[in-house]
Amino acid sequence: MIDDEAVNNAKERLRQEIGDLTAQLNAKKQRLRDLEATTTDVDDDSNAVSPKQNQRALTNDDIARYSRQLILPGFGVAGQLKLKTSSVLIVGAGGLGCPAAQYLAGAGCGHVGLVDYDRVDKSNLHRQTLHTITRIGMDKTESAKIALEELNPHCRISCHTRLLSRFTAMHIIRDYDVVLDCSDNVATRYLLNDACVMLRKPLVSGSALKLDGQLTVYNFGVTGPCYRCIYPVPPPPEAVTNCGDGGVLGAVTGTIGSLQALEAIKIIVGLGDVLAGRLLIFDGSTLQFRNIRIRSKRENCHICSPQPLITELIDYEQFCGMHATDKDNPLQLLEPEQRIDAMDYKALQQQQPAHLLIDVRQPAEFEICQLPSAVNVPLAQILDDSYLKQLGSQLDSKELPIVVLCRRGNDSQIAVQHMRNRFPDHSIRDLEGGLHAWSSQVDPSFPTY
Amino acid sequence: MGGTPDLKIILEFSAGAELLFGNIKKRELSLDGTQKWTIANLLKWMHANILTERPELFIQGDTVRPGILVLINDTDWELLGELEYELQPNDNVLFISTLHGG
């Protein structure tokens, strides 16, 4: 096994080196492009106009690059010039933000801003199409910037590598014409909405989960509603599922993200009917798009009515009772003695092979990886008591210890709490930190997802 | 009873709301046509008859919880009187959970 380890280390080192070299290479390419762009400008106009004035005309390179959209009726040179002088802020460089940024930079948007505090992780790559294996660990904003500059060096990319907060939002958003909500949590959605209302910026809002997607444009036009007009009260936290827990298909975020770019382009160019006061619902499983009519502005909206109750940004995590990230929020439901940590569970396996190990994840997750002796009883079947039938006589003896586990140790606590009500004298504990803890503390070869 | 007119409507669920109703996305309902059916009555009926998972994720008080949109014939129920709207034959009532992921 030493050999395997050596090989793995060598692979890891090489990946790291290749990543560093790629970053260096990209920086050099960018410098070259900058220099080339400067020379071209001088050739184009011997009077050497300032870059700002130069944006009022299309260069030969622009004409060649954008020819397929330039010939569109209703778009044309005027549309291209509007795009060239426009700026779009994309909040979230993930599954929605990547394709949105790709199409906006590709179409010749003059300035794209990217907001994201997170770094590239391997589990992002299936849907976050600007990031690559060599850029794992890099800031998502920087990784996306490299990809976008390779696609279109004429598009200026600004990286705002931080969590958007009530203290930074106004300052960042102020400089942009249109804002794309490509975020992954409720608190950020309210924050972005309120800031965009105060700064009078149209907000193109996309979201996706599993095989479903939704899209609408807030704060656009005279009657167009804002997020708070539609959702005056945030949903209860237990009703909110993130992509890390619920799963999502890349082609679904790709569909919605691409449409966000389309709506932004339409707003900038003044093309077609913008999706304001309407909500697009995409069901990827039946491949149905539905366009529904939603209400217009709410007369007594707390933020966008003529007499708003909210006049400065508030604490959105408190307002929503949820964090402004989609990262784990560990539950603390059980007392310490009702839990067993991964190392102690390993010891228990050896000392007391006769015990009942219940894995409460969904069958699709159980199929990915499982501990050898585990029985799969999804949480829903614990909560509706159908587990009693499934496990039958195994639950009869108080002497048989029961350990409940899940992916990260949240659902297992809910299950233990429920089971303890029925079997107060049994030894029922949950595996603290779930399979993630098992992998990090006991068996590094056990896969994590 | 023979001769009693039924009120036929279609219920649809989208973006995860179906998970609370036996994972069925579309249902055709025949309600007792001798009484008046408002959305408020319909919600009570749904709660009693077809809601299979954690009711608090669908109902709060006598209305739907925040974050679920109700559409009647593809139009926001807020434009149509919300709970007071009286169901008509062949109405399509759609419940959508709001998504937040990206």
C-alpha cells in the first residue's frame, strides 16, 4: 500500500504544479492580449482616442467576433454598442453564474463583475462549467475570470471575492447596470433584492434544484414586482433544500443560467419582452416550460412601495433564520451521551459486533457508499414509523445497541430523537458527524460526497 | 349518489411540492359539486385527504406556508382573491415550492 500512497502523492504534487503553471501561463497570455489590444486600438484610430470614447464604435475585431448576433434584426450595431458599454454583476459563480457569465462575456458585455466567497471544489465541476480540475482550491471568482478572459479578452472581469453582506452590497452593486441573482440561499436573495430596489437595478433571478428551475426578473418596469412583493415572508428553514442536500443536474442549472444571460442581454439592448411580472417554471423531468403570471408590485411592499418600511439594509441571516451560504449548518438536537463519535464507533464494532446500524439516507445516496453492516431505512420511514415493521424483532431487545447514521450527522439526530420517544430504554445513539466523520477520522479511503 | 354533479378540477404540484403529496405531480379531482368550493375549503380537503408528509411544510394556519406559490389557471392566486376564490369546473390549481439553490 506504500506504493499506492507514493503514487497518489506524486499525482497530487503534479496536479498542484500543473495548476500553478496553468495560472502562470494564463497570466502571460492575458498580458500578451492586453498588449495586442493596445496596438490594435492605435491602428484603428491614429488620433489615439481615449478607451472610453473608443467604446462608442465597433472595431474590426468586434465585427468579426459578434457577426452572428450583429445581423439579428432588432439587435444590430446599436445593440452591440449598448452591450459593449454595459456592466452586469453576477452574484454566485456557481451552477447558474458560470453559464450566465459565459454567455454574457461571449456576447460582448463590456464589464462583468463576479461575486463569490467560495473556492472551487471537485463536486462543483459537473455543473460549474467555467472551473477546471487544475483550478480546484482556487477562488471561484479568479477561476471564472481565467476562463472568461480566454473566451473574450475584450470583456473586463472584476472579482469581488467575498460574501455579499449588508455592509458591502450597496458599494459593489452601485457600479453595475443589471444584477443576476445566481446565489444559493434565501438570505442572499432578500439582501440582493433590497439592495437592487434601493439602487434601482433590475434583478434577473434564477434558481435550480434537482431537475427543476425557476426564473423571473424583479424590479423592472413600472409595475414589475420585487422579490418581497412575491415573498413578503421568508420560508421556514426546514422547508429549504440546497443543492448539496437535494442534488441538482448540471444541464438544469445550465438551462436557467443561460436564460438569465438572455434576459440580461434583452434588458441592456431593449429587445423583446422581459420576464417581469411572470415566472418561468422549468420541469426537467417532463421537459415542460411554464410561464405563469405573477402579481405586480405590492402596494404596501416593505421595500419597493412609495413609503417603504425598510430604508437601509438589515441583518438578512436573522430575518430569514438561515445562513447566507449553502454550507452545512450542523444541528445540535441530542445530548452528548446520545451520540457516539467515529473513533468510538470503530471500537464498538470490534467489542460488540452484535449491534444494529441504521443508515437513514435516501436509497440513491446509500447506493453510492455504505458501511458493510448498515441497514438502509430512509428518514421518512423512521418518522412515519414504518421502520417498526421493517426492522421487526430486531427492536425487541433492549440489549442490542442501535447506532443511527447519515451523511453528516443531522438527519441521524432527528431519527434518534424520534426513535427514543418510542424506545426510551434502548441504547440508541447517532454517529456524530456521519459518514463524513467516518471518512476523515477512521477510514480515509471511504468516499465523501 | 347518482345525478349529483361533480366539480372536476386538476391539481398540480411543482418544484418539490409534490413530495408532500405522495410524489404525484398531477391529480384529477372530482369534488362534491353540491357545495361551494373555495381555495380555503380545498386546502382543508387536501390536508385531510392527500397530504402525506409533514403538514407544516405545506399549511400554516389556514393558508399555505410562505414560499409556496398558488396558481389558478396559470395566474397568481393573489390576483384572484386567494383563499376566497371559488373553484370553477376544469380549473387548474398549481402549487409551486420556491427554489433557492444555484
